[in-house]
Amino acid sequence: MSYTSDIPQSGESLGGTRARINTNFQQIAVVEAVNHVAFNAAGEGKHKFLQMPEQSAAPTTAGNEAGFYSAQANSVSQLFMRRESDGATLQLTASDVSDVTAQATEGYSCLPGGLLIQYGSIGAEASSSTYTITFPKAFSSAPYSVVMSPFKAGTVSTVDSYVQTVSTTDFTIRRGDGHSWDFFWMAIGIA
């Protein structure tokens, strides 16, 4: 069964094209049933899910429109968005399934555009010393930001700890306050 365009044609009677018109409507129903709620069902015409064949290049976009498409990245099909007027493309999904992990004390996630957020916590370490935290996943360049938040039950008036060094694989906390603290940390950079 295939769709026939331009029917009825000039000079054809409606009765003579009935079978082709019926075939067209049947074909439309078949196409519409793919990934859509069926005709005459609650929610008819809505998408159940979206499937996109991989594109070899970003689609062309005009002013006031954007394009979503699927393409290969690191040998895996990924979701991308192209901005208006053939603008920049943004990768919306992680490079591969290994780009998302979470454990009890640390983890990371690769966000759209290749942004990598890593996080964790460490227990109280000896005061007046340095302590190195190794990132769960190396950054491609030094992270934009490393933030640490001290946590201690009870009352202590000062905290004299800070991030001393940062690299693509780790950072060092300098501790000089004479107290034992737990720390939560987060680093943001490019995967």
C-alpha cells in the first residue's frame, strides 16, 4: 500500500478515484499510528515518544526556529539542538553511559554542551594540614570552579580552610584552623 498524491486529478470522477482515496486514508492512518496515540483514543494525535534517524550533519535552521536532531558522538547516538539561523549546535545528552555515575560519597554528571559537574564529601581530616581530593573523572582542562563547604556539628567560630591547588584530576584543601571538619565539595568544568 502506498500514498498517491494529486487525486483526483483534473477530469477524473470522484467515483473513479474512490479506491485510491481510501488507500491514501489508510496509509495516513498507518503512518500516524507510528509513535502516536491512535485515532479515536484519549490523547489522539499526541506523540508516545520521538524517534529520529541519525543525521550526518546539523540541519539547516532559519531565523526564529531551532532544530533537534540525532547524530553520532563518540560512537553513540546522541541528541543535539541547533540554534536559529544555522547557529551553534549543543549536545543535549551525555557522551556515553559512563558519563553519569553516582556513589555514596561522590559522583559526576556530564551536562548539555559538555559541562561536567562533580561532587562529593569527605570526613573530618587532621587539622593544620593539606588534603587532596581526586575527582571521579578527569576534566579536559582545569575546572572553572571548585567550591567546598565545611560542616561540623556543634559551635566553632572560625573556619580557616581553603582550596589551595586545582588540576584536571584533583584539588587540595589547606587546613589551618585547628579543628576537624567534614566537607562537601563541587567542581564545574568541561568534560
